[in-house]
Amino acid sequence: MALSALDWIVIGAYFTITMLVGLCMGRFVKGSKDFFSGGKMVPWWMGAISSYMAMISCFVFIAYAQIGYEDGLVGVTVFWSTAFAILVGTFVFARRWQRANLATPIEYLERRYGPGVRQFLSWCGVAFRVLDNAVRLYTLGIIASQFLGVSLPVGIALGAAIVLVYTLAGGLWSVLVTDIIQCVVLMSVALTILPLSLNAVGGLGKLYSAMPGHFSLFNGHRGTLWFLAAYYLIVFIKYNGSWSFVQRLASVPNEKDAIKMGILSSAIFFLFPILAVLPAIAARAYLPDLPPEMHERSYI
């Protein structure tokens, strides 16, 4: 499907605004503490939204949509692992990170274990982030190639360049503000696509009648007790060791705000999967003959 001139104007305006916001927020960065922790003046609600946006990506509309297309609402069950991890982690770790009074998690490692451990885990962390962000950029490239008509490498390069510009220019404040903008866009799209997709298959009742098995929260091999127990444990460790989550817990003014930030972030993670997975289930009824390699594009 070819993009119209209006499509390109909207896309160009979005990228331009995102980069300009990042560059403008750079004026408020006076030192490393401002760059990494926002001077510990981040509003809790902004930290919650940014935490949510930092821990998801286009991956949601690729991987979880594929689960929804193949197995149904179990995609929501799997996705809820993040809500569980953040909620429990908030009550276990939020106050501790606040009391540590640090700008970055790595600073804690050096204080407690020495520079050797900090160096070792820093390099391990860099290697992990390379792999983690490779997945994120791959999914971004899929969406760019689908909608913009560009190749996968070009989509990846475009997304990476824009993120680097506004992140390096304004630090955490730049990320926070652009995360709010992106969240508004994301939710607007999700809240629009959900009723449109259900309407395309005759409504929720008709969709349920056509494929009742897809409305089980424990369907398929991903819905087994052992898989979910292992996955929930892995996600709990991953997200509570995530620098981006810890960074936001430490960037709000006090312990009470850190708790509120974690609770709101968990609530968003609890509600949003329904918006992301239901359209993929509708896609199974609307586009039943997608080849296996295209299941990950079912939402798109």
C-alpha cells in the first residue's frame, strides 16, 4: 500500500517534533545527575509512563501479537508477567533504591563491591543491551518496512538514528518527555485499532463464537503452568534488574513517589495487553490464511 503525501507529512512531523523536544530538553541538563536521574525531580506519573514505554517496544505488536494470533488470550497471560514483576519489585526494591541516593545502578555496584565488579557488570550489561536492543530495532524495522515501504536495514537505521539524537541531547528528561508523546500516540492507535478490528469480524460476540479456544488465558504450550512459572520468574529478574526501571525509581523525589510510580506502571502493564492482543485474535478470523512466517505481522 503506497503512502499518500499526507501520510509522509504526519510521519515527518512526528519524527521532527520528537527530535526537537529532545534537543530542547538538553538545555536543562547541567551535569551528570541531571542527565542520568533528572536531578531527582521527576514527577511520579511521568516516571510511571516513561517506565512503561522504556520496557516495551514494537516487540509488543510483533511477538505478543503472534502469540495472540496463534493461541489467543494466553498472550495477555504471558504479558501480565511484566505487571506482576513490576508490582512485586516496587514493594521490595523501590524504597531501597531511593535510600541509596544514586544517579545510576552501576554507581551502587562500585560503592558496595568495588570498581572491578562495576567494570565487569558494566561490560556484561553493554553486551546484554546490544542483544536486547537488537530485538527492539528488528521489530521497529518490521513495522517501518510494512508501512513505509523501505527495507528492513533502512527501517532499523532510521529508528536508531532518531533515538540516539534525542537521547544523547537531553538525557533522562528528553527520554521522559518523548516517552509521554509516544505513549499518547501509542494509546491513540491502540484504542482506534481495537474497535475497528472487532467490527471487521462482526463484533466481540461473533469472534468468541468463531474461536472460543482463543479466549482462554491458558491455551497452548505457552499457557502451561511450568512455562508460565518459568517465564514469570525470568521476567521478574529481568525487569527488576533493568537499569531503565531502576533509573526511574531513583529519579523521583521520595520513597512515596517511587511506590506510586511503580503501582501506576504496573497498572498500565495490566490493562494494555488486552488492547494489543485482541486485534491479533481478530486477525486470525479476518486473515485466517497467513503463512507461519507472517503471524508476527498479524497486528500490523
